[in-house]
Amino acid sequence: MNWMRLKWLYFLLSALVILPGIFSLVKWGLKPSIDFSGGTLLELKFSETARQQDSEAEIKEELFKRDFEVSSVQTSNGDTFLIKMKPITKDKVATIKVVLAEKFEEMPEEVRFETVGPTLGRELLVKTLVGILLAAGFILFYVAWSFKDKMFGVCAILAMFHDSLVLLGVFSLLGHFKGVEADTLFVTAMLTILSFSVHDTVVVYDRIRESQKEFPKANLVDLINKAVTETLSRSLNNSLTIIFMLLALWLMGGQTVKWFVFALLIGTISGTYSSTFTAAPLLVVWNQLISKKS
């Protein structure tokens, strides 16, 4: 099947997803969690008393009345609340517990209290960016060396950045409209998706390389179409098993891992698409540009 005759349609679909995300990133950026911006994470556990649908809003409103700068309140397992706010001292935690005890007529149990300073947050952000750049550099070098052609390495990295922009754009939009924060789990998901994307791309590229050895005089576009046809069912089967598992975890998992799982889910779908319909068409475009120059 001549998959590559629709390559501009694939690029158009990618642009329709990526461009709104880029606009959001430029205009609003990502909403950083306390891991990056600095702040306090307080986890309090109640019994049945606080298990109400609007408890999160009530807690936030009650703390705002006491001049606590709360960024978000999340429920975990129905009886545990994760409160993210500006940095506070241990003495302030006692005050918060008393305030909420008066509200719900029950003294909450303190499960976790963590404070991250803004200096540590900036350092973590720098290390994250360096880690992503190092990963991209090593992958570029390895793929180019493995396939003995920089064309494969560059196209694999471009497909990888395609998935990065999709994920960043989605979370930028979610951060602006839904208040979803980017934390260290988001970084973990992003690095995981980068490796998944390249892994799937290498499978397609490896089939192209095998076909080049088997049919040395064949046209590259024909070999790419052949490789896509042969690997598409394998990629779909592999990805669907991951997607089904992530969907179950997203629907039934706790609040603390919900957006981490969602990031993996978006990245898996994007990575499956880009390996076949971005990385392979990029090879065709690259080859056509070289042919025109020569």
C-alpha cells in the first residue's frame, strides 16, 4: 500500500494538534507544581466526615479565609486531601489542622508534609532540561551511528520532538483551562515517552534497512511503504496493550497518579502515530530534497 502518497495529510494532522499547543505554550506556558516553583505539600486524612463532593472547594475556601495561599486541593482515595500552597512552617500546619477540625468536626491525621524551596525548584527545572537535551543528543548519535546515515538519526529526533510538543501542548492547555500542574511525575512520563517513541521508530527504520539490503536497487519510497505495511500491525498491537492498561489505571487509579498516567496515555498514542506517520514521511521528504539538489 502506498502510505507515503498521503504524507502531507499526516503532517497536516500533526500541525492541527501541535499548533494550538505551541500557541498555549507561548501565551500561557506550563503551570508548574511546587516541585519547580517551590511550595508546601500537605496531605491530611479524614474519615467519613469529609467524604463529600464539594469538600475540596470547602477546604480551599476555608484556608483562603485564614490567608493561606492555596494553589490546589485534590482528593485521594476519598478520605485523603492533598493541599498545595505557598511555603509554610510546621506551626502553620497545626493551625490548618485546627481550622479544618472545626470545619468537619474531626481532627485530620497528618500523612505528609513537604516543603520545596524556590532555589531547589529552579535547580530541578534546569536538571530536567539538561536531561532531556542529553537524552535527545545520545539518541541522535546512536540512531545515526546504528543506521550509518545521519538522515535516520535526524528524522528520529524530529519525530521524538513531535511527541514532546504534543505532550507539552496538551498539558499547557490543561494547565490553563483545568489547572493541571506539571510536576516531577510529568517529567518522568515525558522521558519515558521519548524512549518509547524512538523505540517504535527504530523498528520501522530497521525494516527499511533490511529491505535495502534485500532490494538494493529499489526506490526508497517503495521500501518505506513496504516497511510501514509490515510493521503497522505490530505497532498497533503493541501500543493497544499499553493503552488499555493505562486507560484502566487512569479510570480506576488514585488522584495522585491520574495526570501522570494521562501523560503516558497521550504520549503512547502520539508515539505510535509519529513512528509510522511522521518519522517515515520525514525520510521521504529528506530523500526528495537530496534528489532535487543532486
